[in-house]
Amino acid sequence: ETGVTQTPRHLVMGMTNKKSLKCEQHLGHNAMYWYKQSAKKPLELMFVYSLEERVENNSVPSRFSPECPNSSHLFLHLHTLQPEDSALYLCASSQDSDEKLFFGSGTQLSVL
Amino acid sequence: GESVGLHLPTLSVQEGDNSIINCAYSNSASDYFIWYKQESGKGPQFIIDIRSNMDKRQGQRVTVLLNKTVKHLSLQIAATQPGDSAVYFCAETLFSGYSTLTFGKGTMLLVSP
């Protein structure tokens, strides 16, 4: 176990659905991240929260909406997704004094 | 833009062999480098890291080498085992207060018994 837990592990949704991905870290870190992992592409950084404030948003479409209610929890709200959004969504955490990321196991998302 | 890339998409070795996975980086300002291992159905798992003021760092059965002159990073795995089969990613960053790692595409390591 890495100390970063993501739920659900798998999600299938239609393009008109609304769903949320959840991430919880038990490492006492103060920064949390969402990454997208698609086949044959490098990991893409989507959002960064440091000390519960969003500090980075890498041109992610508005159909992805992050939420960080506290330093241990991170959500990714999904609505009206497209089939090309199908991917593995990874959550990670770090301490703000350290570059090292600790990843969860991801949510495998399929958009039909 | 800056990127991190890998020379070999797939590396096949025999159990007991030593494996070398290579990575080229293009941002000469990067001061921190890291290797991750990702097994099927799991998230990336930290293996070893190195800062730009070092050329070599050793862990348990793994060694990372950094050649800043040619902007090259390598991961050496000694006595490779079937459990080492996974995708290996390198990543680089210039630290800015929170992690901004740039990842390469990954190399698949296949270990045959």
C-alpha cells in the first residue's frame, strides 16, 4: 500500500452521466495531484492542490472539476465526458518540501 | 517544449541478467530525477531518485546513473527477476515548491524465467 487510496477502481459512464472520483491520502502530505494516463502517452498532469489551494490547472476541459476539501481528500467531478476521456486517472500526493510523488492505484474510466 | 523520452519501448531479458533502461531528458535546468515502476493494474511506484549534484546512486539491486553532459539517465537492475516485469518511467523536474515532474512515455521490461 502506498498510503494513497482511490475509489472506485473501475468506472463506466455514459456521456450524459455525472460521477466523481475520490482520493484519500494517509501520509500527512500537503499537496495532491490528478494525473491522466492514456495508452502510449506520458502521464499528463491535470491539477495540483498545495495547502488546499489549486496552484496548477493544465488547460483541462471544464467537464473535469477538481475539489480539495482538506489536505487528505481530493475529488475529481466528471460531467458530460467524451469517449476520448477514457483513461486511467491517477491521484498522487507529496510533501511540499519534496519532489517525490506517491501514487494511488488509479481509477480506470471508460466513457461510452 | 521540454520533454523526457525513452530510447527503448520494450526490453526483454532473462531472469538473472542485469537490465539497463535508458532515458534522455532535454531540460538542462532540471535538478531532480526519479524512476518509477508501474505494474499492471497499479499506480506508479517509486524506485530511486537522484539529484543533479550526483552522478550515481545505489539502492537495493538498482542503480541510477546521471550524465548531465549528454542529458542521459539510466536505471540498472541487477539480477533481474520475473517480479521486475513492469513499465518503468523516468521523470525530471526543477523544484518549485510542489512537485512538477515531467514523465517519459515508459519502457516495458519483460523478464523471462
